[in-house]
Amino acid sequence: MSGNTFGKIFKVTTFGESHGKSLGAVIDGFPAGLDIDIEKIQKDLDRRKPSQKTSDGSINKSVTQRNESDEIQILSGIFEGKSTGCPIGFIIPNSDAHSNDYSDIADKFRPGHADYSFYEKYSIRDYRGGGRSSGRETACRVAAGGFAKILLEKMFPQFEITASTIAVAGIKAETFDKNEIEKNSLRCADKIAAKKMEERIEEIRSKGDSCGAIVECKIKGIKAGLGEPVFDKLDALLAQAMLSIGAIKGIEFGSGFESAEMLGSEWNDQMQKNDKDGSFFKTNHAGGILGGISNGNEIIFRVVVKPVPSISKLQNTIDKSGNECTMQIKGRHDICLAPRIVPVIEAMASIVLADLALQNLASKID
Amino acid sequence: MSGNTFGKIFKVTTFGESHGKSLGAVIDGFPAGLDIDIEKIQKDLDRRKPSQKTSDGSINKSVTQRNESDEIQILSGIFEGKSTGCPIGFIIPNSDAHSNDYSDIADKFRPGHADYSFYEKYSIRDYRGGGRSSGRETACRVAAGGFAKILLEKMFPQFEITASTIAVAGIKAETFDKNEIEKNSLRCADKIAAKKMEERIEEIRSKGDSCGAIVECKIKGIKAGLGEPVFDKLDALLAQAMLSIGAIKGIEFGSGFESAEMLGSEWNDQMQKNDKDGSFFKTNHAGGILGGISNGNEIIFRVVVKPVPSISKLQNTIDKSGNECTMQIKGRHDICLAPRIVPVIEAMASIVLADLALQNLASKID
Amino acid sequence: MSGNTFGKIFKVTTFGESHGKSLGAVIDGFPAGLDIDIEKIQKDLDRRKPSQKTSDGSINKSVTQRNESDEIQILSGIFEGKSTGCPIGFIIPNSDAHSNDYSDIADKFRPGHADYSFYEKYSIRDYRGGGRSSGRETACRVAAGGFAKILLEKMFPQFEITASTIAVAGIKAETFDKNEIEKNSLRCADKIAAKKMEERIEEIRSKGDSCGAIVECKIKGIKAGLGEPVFDKLDALLAQAMLSIGAIKGIEFGSGFESAEMLGSEWNDQMQKNDKDGSFFKTNHAGGILGGISNGNEIIFRVVVKPVPSISKLQNTIDKSGNECTMQIKGRHDICLAPRIVPVIEAMASIVLADLALQNLASKID
Amino acid sequence: MSGNTFGKIFKVTTFGESHGKSLGAVIDGFPAGLDIDIEKIQKDLDRRKPSQKTSDGSINKSVTQRNESDEIQILSGIFEGKSTGCPIGFIIPNSDAHSNDYSDIADKFRPGHADYSFYEKYSIRDYRGGGRSSGRETACRVAAGGFAKILLEKMFPQFEITASTIAVAGIKAETFDKNEIEKNSLRCADKIAAKKMEERIEEIRSKGDSCGAIVECKIKGIKAGLGEPVFDKLDALLAQAMLSIGAIKGIEFGSGFESAEMLGSEWNDQMQKNDKDGSFFKTNHAGGILGGISNGNEIIFRVVVKPVPSISKLQNTIDKSGNECTMQIKGRHDICLAPRIVPVIEAMASIVLADLALQNLASKID
């Protein structure tokens, strides 16, 4: 398994299983001389944590009740509050791992999970909560993304990234108020839709089921010129980054799949003199990316999040010997992953942008 | 611009501009000892070529009328009909490049094209037909994909890959007959829909406009186990590969964006004893990939193709000095890219799979 | 600083400074299913540790007296004693770091050290014992090399690697008895020469000086075929691996620099029927590598180790403001690095071989 | 064989066999906006070509008499005399390939050559002059190095690189006059030694033998700060680059192997106020590199070149079936590779420096 590194210059390597001793990561290529505010990074980690509150202040039952502090411990690369140019190593210890929850399913492949495909690949089964394929792996992405954000804020003072849930189990957000996002358990920017989503999720939870969602991400303040033709296009790398998140099954930029029903005369974003936002475009069907390179317009993409595969309903499956059987999954699981994936999406998008921003330093020599 | 290499072991590096002397590529990591049938590769290249026929035998007006032979010339890596293990270098010369068609737009940024973002990145403008950002660049991908297919057919005798157009300008395919695909100008597997699509395209063409489309790709015969957690998941790399194709703006796997409206109990593919096709799954909402690793089920994904940006309608834009102006694009252009992108999609998907198949040789040591 | 990863499939990423919280590393690409004997890896780490005994049982004064347990803590990638295919993360905490020893030299550049070049590169100075440029960084290489050895022993049952000191301050080893190596403080395979070397080193130590050395490495049991033409030749990667060790300033294979005085008829290793050792060669001027690929003969190379730069003699230097000054280095330092570099050399060579052995799985498809 | 790419940002991928249709390469990551003087690059290629004159104007019999024009043909990446940021593709066609010279040795392994190790690796034999393992492969390195020099001259106006032969078959250069280098057939900077070397080589040639040599390379004008700790140290990458050249079997930096006999007080380069050359060091035992990073001093290294393996004397070997036999090599071969390797060394060193110079742009953010 040699796919645990992401990026070329800003290069993140992660390790760790859901029920092992510790998660961790190394960020290589982080430039020297930047002030590192660890508390800010910890805040993003806290956003990804389970056990959060709903919009009315009650405990959020749509996420797993596993209790992890998710505290980042920096081991290297920072000296007297500044990055030194050396690799930044950190760990996020596991503390609340209940491996016993999984012992009775050690020989069965959970439907919708990676159990079977991992077993076919490695002929070994770390049955404790998905091992490396667990969503818990994303904690390191969030921390690494926190470092990427620090770099982007330094290089692009107007940089701002905002992901939010725009659809859950058929209920869609219709308005966008950024201030609402952190006020409800779905991280939805539409207060009214959020309320409906919470109700819908509670209903699904009570039936032992789970549901899917769509998350949208908007990025402001990135200058034109990021992205490396032809294979490392900005949208290509964002797509890799997003689809590398376990539960995400699709991505679209700008007008996305609707583009299939549009004419060129509708789709092409006409250009005009620079407006106040720094963009030269009248519309944004391209989602801020043309030819795989940022064009100065807002970068917009949406991803679809599959329903949480761990449900308490009885399911049909097979065991390691190939015999058919049924299984019921216990343990503490999320109902809808969207709210916890929001910070992961922001993190991965920031890592892509940070890497391309550093790569772009070598695109021309004056 | 250091993004012109794709893959880790099966590694493709391409070069060449639409109106330069020649396109070309190097495939490094192709194993020794395989029989190479160049004519088969040339056939894929011919499928990508412009100037093809419609379903009624008339000239296909939906694609550019530029006349390129797109003939591959092998320069190295093959000796006495077999791969030697050495890098395979090849070129595809440009012969019908009309740079003059572009001289009058040298100072204006074409809407929907990469002109502006490239200029911001490199401060230089190769105005001859898009230069490196031209779709012509994909010819090398198709040829490299031909080599990937040879490898996959050797490693997985049941391997079969089929992309086809499933929607054009709002018209959707409703049936799937593989034999129809190469019989119409859209590469649509639904004969009746294809006819409607052709009529719709002719209508759009007559108005000087263009349109978008959706292409679906199905892959059979790939064994479970391909894909490298966590960042080089099979779906993540397919997403990068697809989004790296200029006109593609979105991708979804299996149930894709519909997953957002599904419950876990609906989405999870229940397992059963191995059926005749080698799959252990009753359904395929996952699109053949779980945890980023192939699960033995058919691999299915869909991509959206944006409308061709080169339209003959008058458009608003700016020039290199930032002044607003209008422009009308001349030259020979496609109306809908879907049919010509079909072989490109098959090629890029094959490259991803070939690379992951070779990587997978090191996943376990018995 | 994005050079902290080594290898392509067997991929090692290290982090950590000499006086930071912890060293650590991630090994990505270690195949699944191998039995991991951590104690064996710890033994190699112990060989690299300072504070060892001399041949007469007294404390070895030629190495630094810093007291580090160098205990490896595995964080991931191993489950029930076996590798899982997931990245192996580990840390080696620092426990005996005396940063105060360095505070008075924080503004001066130590001659022979990396202080000045690091400062020019990063404009920041981690003055605590060299930070990332400290030899302490090699502990992670030794641990990672331990994993590489486990893999090589599985793939090549005859595999055996032995490095030993063959020259110190002008005194040369003249015999080779493998059993002597771990019995003296220099790791020299010649008992008599070792005694002389120890005496010479004691003399140099008493004068506040240090000295250089030559170490030879012999590798048996590697089959022909490892090494990737043209840039990743086996000797090219071994050279990178060795020169990446701070104190090493040169490398030669087989007859090495003596080749300059040889004729082709002398140098060419004539071939014959396979002898008992599995080699088809009568001699070994090539050092077991031809065309950058192992030829089945014993792999032999020698490296030169520069004198330890930290000496207690007064030296001329400049400070961060560019003013000339003198300095005297305190702290606990080695006199000769050879004995402690021996396990590092074995480790790095093993990492190169493990990576190339895995890469070679894809060199041909039958 | 996936080792045909060198570099991370300035990335060179080469292909081609000695007797195939064409050699070629792709340089990815060359920045946009530089003036490209192809004739200058062609001049370096001409220096590597065989069939050159000796110091007295007669034909140089120490090099192969194969007659290749080695003309570079640029296919992409340059527009109106400037680099565009797109990958630079070029080919160097083979025109004087006499494959027949090799047909009688198709089944025997030539001693000192890569025939046997390649065959063990790939189970296929391209017997035409070594195929990919031929020295002819280095033509592409020289051309790519020409591009690297253009970049270095732009980034470091004082940049100057000079390699020269300092020892041949036991005869050593004792003086250094840069102007002499291109005046004799050995590329030796000592006029008198060069004459002796030429005589010695003529003697060796008359006996059907060949000989080894040492080449030294000096690089001026590189600022402090290039090199990426810890594995991509400047000396580590130069070592990989040099050892990747077929005939080179060793490298040493600065005082090199002599360091083994030196004391720390002798070896450490004491610092002083900046002299006229931009260096802060009184001596240069480190060869301009400390901690793997350039220190502003002249970069100096030496490599050993093995005797040409193709000799006309009768040799003992085995054939593909493992039977012992003798063989005599015909064809046109060099006696001593040093003079033709000089431009290859300069080229590879320039590629390393160009890549590290671009990487260094991201080492700190102000």
C-alpha cells in the first residue's frame, strides 16, 4: 500500500488505523518562516470530532458517540513558534477505541464497507473498525489541511474556504448564510433546511438506517494561475483529493452535470473588466477553473457523500470462507457523514491549493 | 509546468501542442515480453480522429473538419514485435495545422477556453489553437491507453472496457446495445436516441453553437484488489484521470449523485455466493469500488462533458491589455466532444488500471 | 524541504530534530503478510546508539556520551505480529537532549557543520545540536532498514549484509573476520588493526580532535536483475542513499577508483559456469553491478566518512551578522563516526534493495 | 523499467536504444519565458560525439568511429524562440547504426557489459550494441543538460561548470589551464599530461585493449542554499546522477577519500569574511557542500570511469544457455570514455542544480 502520500512539494504522508495506537502524519515541504498557530489547527480537528451538538443544543445523534479528544501533538518542524523548513511530524493518539465491538464480525464482510476488497488485496483482515479504511483516518487530513490554510493565508491574504451541506436525504438548502453553518448539526448554510434535515435524520436513525448527502465547497481569493497542465490540473487534483475521502462517490465543478444540457453560448463565461472581487468573468459556469488552471473566479465544486454503510438493520453478506450469512452491525456510528466531512473537504482542498501554489513558484522565471 | 506525467509504475509522459511540429509521449514501466500490436493501437487513434461519418453514412459535421492522419510512429522500447522493458517513445506528427486561422485572435482571450488562465500562469501566449490546452493533446493519451489495454488483456483475460455517450443536449439514451456504439456519430449505444441526438446537433451547429453531454464507462473483468489506500484509491485516480481531460467537469461512480437521496439500507450492495460473472454482489451502487479498491463487480462511472467552447457566435471578452472587446471564433471545431472523448476516457481509465495492476504486484508477499 | 522521503514503492519518510520531542518515520509500501520481529529491529537501533564498550570492555570514549534509549514505538501497520499492508508509523522519542549545551553557539556557524548552509536556505536557525542535520536523524533510517531487511530475508533467503570499518586515521584493516566486527569499538573485522585504531582514536581524543574513516559494505544473496535503468541504477541509488548520510563524502563500487589505472582486459569480469555461490563471474571488479543491475555476484562498495566536525579545539568562524569570531565546541561528541555509521549504511543499502526488489516484480509479465 | 525519469520539478524523461530509430527526451517543468539558443545546446551535443580530433589535429582514434550527426530536433515547448512552460520534447535520430556488427554475438554475454544482467531482468535481449544500456543513451542527457544550463545562467549569472580529465591509465594531470581542455582529445586541462595520455592510449589501442580514467568537475557561481535535506542532499543527488552514467563506478566530493586520513581540525573549513568570490570559507575540503546544501564555495567532485568493456582481445564468457565459450568483440569502440563523458557529467550536474534551484524557490516564504 504505497498510496499514503499526497502532493508534490507540500507533501502529506499519513498513517494509522481506527483502533491502533495512534494516527499521525508528516508534512514535508512546508516552507520555513511561517508563524504556526496550533490552536487554530486544533479547532478544525474539533469540528471533525464526533459528539457534537444539534441546532437546539441537544446532543447530535447523527454522529457516532465515540469519544475521542483528537488532540494533535507536534513532534518536529516547529521551533519557537515558527516553521523551520524541516518536516512537520505529528500524532493524534487514539484513546477511546472499543475493539471488542468488532470481534463478532471479524469473519464477515460488512456490506458497503471496504472489508471484502481489503481482504482480497492483502489477505489479512484488521477487523477493528475498518482499520485503515475507517473515516477516522481523515483526522490527519484535517490537521495537515490546517497547515495548508496557514500557508494559503500567507500567500493569498484574501483566501477563504467554506464548505457546507446543501442536501441531505432529498432535502435541499435554498439559501446561503455563511454564519449559519456552524450553528446546526448538519453544517448547512440554510437555517430552515437544516432544521428539516435534522428531523429527517432523527427519523432515519430511529429506523436503524443512514443517509447520503451533498456538500458544496466555495473558495475565494485564489489568484489566477494555479494548476499544472495536463495531468495535474487543478480540478483533476481536487477530484483525486475528494474521491480519496472514503465516502465520496462523485464531484462536479461549476455547472457540473447540468453542463450536459447547456449550449456553448450559455456555458462560456463572458469576460469583462476586472470587478471588485478580482474576477474578470460575468458568470461562473466553469467553477473558477479553465484548462485546469484557476482563473481568478470563485472556485466552486460539489461532492456527493454516500449513506453511512454501518447500519443496525440486518444485512445479507458472506464470510471469509465464502458462505452466505446475515449480520447486524453494532458499535457507535454516524447517520449522515456530511457535517463531519465538511472540515475534511476544506482540508483536502487546501492541501491541493497549497501544493499547487508552491509548484507555481517555478512556472516562470522573470 | 511539471504535470505532464501520469502514473507511478506504468508512467506516461506526454508533450506537444496542437499546432507545433509533433505530439509525442514516453511510456516508462511497461513490462518486458508482451506482444505489441501497433495496428490495434492505431485503430483507437482513428476512433479519436475528427472527420468521421454519421449513422446514415454522411460526413459527421459535429466534429472538427481538420484533417489529421494521427499516425503513431514508435521510436523505442519494442524489438522484434515485443516490449523490451525499455521506455516506449512515440510521436504523432501534426500535419494539417492551420495556424493562420488563429492569428486574428492572438491578443484576445476566448471565453470558455484556457487562454486567460494560461496567460496568467506563464505570461506567454501560444495562440495557435490553444497550444498545449488543445484537445489534440489527447491523441497521445489514446495511444498510451492502447498499450495499457494490451497489458490489461494479458493480466486479466476477461478485461473489457466500453465507454458510450448516454446524454447529449438533454436527449438521453434509454437502452444499451454495445454493437450500436460505433455505428453512429455520437458513439451512443441506443440507436433511436442516437438518431435524435444527431438531429439536435445539426440544429445546434446551424446556429453556430455547441452542446454538452454525458459519457458512461463500464469496465469488466478486473479482479478485486486494485487501488492503493488512502490517497491513490481507484476512484480517486480515475477521477484525476478523467478531470485531467480538458472538457470534463464532473464524475460520479455507481449510483453517484443519486446516492444523496438514498438510505444506507438501499445503497449497501448485499453480498452473496459468487455468481457467474465473478462478482459476489447482488447490486452495484458502489460502481465496483469499495474503500477505493476494486471489489470484482463491474466498474461504472459517468462523466459530464462541457459544451465545446469554440462557437461562431459573437462573444464578449477582453484582450491582453484588459480592454473589453468582442470576438467571433473561426476555424474548424467540434459541436459536441462526447464521441471523440469516448476513446480518450477508455484510454485514461486503462492507464489507471494498468498502473494499479502493476502496483498491486507488491501489495503482499506470500 | 521536501527531500525527506526515500524510495518509490518501499517508501520511507522521516522527521525529527536532534533536540526536538521525537524522531519518527512512516514506511509506506511494506507488503502485507510478513512476520515482524520488533526486537530484531531494536537490536540494530542499539548498534547505532552511543555509549558502547571498547574491545577491552571499557567505556567507548570515541562516541558521544549522550544517553538515549532509542526505543522504537510502533504506532500502526502491524496487527497481531504481521504487517497489514498499511503504512508503518513509528516514533523514537528523544529523552536526553541537553539543549543548553548549544545556547552559547546559537549565533555562530560551526565549521564543518551545516549551520551556515541551513541558515542561508531557511533564514532560521534551530541551533540545538544541528536540528535536522544532526546524525541523530539516522536512527529512523536504521529502524526503517530493519523492516527492509525483514522483507529481503523473505524474498532472498540467502540475503546477508555486512558493513565494517576498514580504515581509520590512516590505519587499515588487512584481514576480514566477520565475527570480530561486533567485538571492538570500531566495528573493524581485523582484530589487530582494531586495537591500533582504538589507540589512535584515544590519542586524537586527548588532543580535542577527531578523525575520518572508510567503511566497506558487502551484500550476498541478491539475485541478478535488481536496478532500474537508466537513472535508477542500483549503484546510482546506493550512491544517493550513502551520500545522503551526513558525514559520507564519497563512494566507490568494486575496484572503484583503482579502475582508473586498470585496462579493460584486467577489469572485465570473465564469465564461467555457475559456481556454488550462485555467481557466474570469475572476478568481481564490477562490485556485483553491471549496467546498473545486480549481476548475482557479491555487491561491494566502500564509503569515506569525514572527521567529526565537532572538535573542542578553538576554531575561526563568523556569526550570523557576518563578523569574524572564534569558537570552541562543548557538548558530548563522537571522535570517529565509522562504528555508528556501520548500521546506518546497512540500513540504507537494505532500503534501496528492498525498494528495487519490489519494483522488479513489474519488470516482466510472463 | 520505470527509472527513466530524473528530477522532481526540472524533470527529464529519456528514451531510445543505440540501434533503434531514434533517441529522445521530454523536459517537464522548464519555466516559461526563457530565451532558448538551440545552437548552444547543439554544441554540447557535438562535444559528446565520436570522431573528434587529437591535439595534433589527427583523427582521434581513442573514440569510436561511428558517425552520428547527433542533431537535436525540437518538437514542442518552444514558441518564437522562448520557452512556453509546456514540456519540451525533442528527438535525436539514429542514422549510422550498424546492427549487423552485433549479430554474431547475439547469444553471448559480453564481459564487462550489461548483457547478462539485462537478460536476467527482462528475459529478452536487444543485442544491437547494448540497446538501452549503450553509452549512446547519454546524448539525451547532454541535450537536457543544455536546457538546464540556460536556466542556471539565468538564475545565477556567475554560473560556470567545467569538467576535465585528470587521470588516464595512471597518468595524472598536474596543472589546470581551462583553455587547454578543448584543445586535446582527452579534455585534459594539463597540456603536457594530455600529450602523454594520448600516447598511452594509442599504445593501449594497438594492443586491442582499453583503459579507465578520472574526471573532475568544478562548479562556480551557485549560491548557498541548494539541496534538500535529508535524502535529496545536493551531494546525494549528484552522486545518483553521476553513478547513473553507465561507466562511472565511484564519486568523491572535496577532499573525498583522503578525508579518511585527515583530522577534524584539518578538514573543517574555517570561515572568514566574504572574499571576492562570494565564499566565506578559507579552504574547501567540503567541496562546496555542507549538510547536503551548497555553501557558496566552489562545488568540486571527482568520478572514476571504468575501462571501456568492448575490447578486441579474446575473452571468456557464457552464452544464453549457460555454456562456456570465448568471444571477440568487433565494431567501432572507444578506448577511453573520459573525454566523451566530460560533457555528460556537466549535463547531469547541471540538471541536478537546475532542479534543486527550482525546488529551493519554495524553501521559505517571506
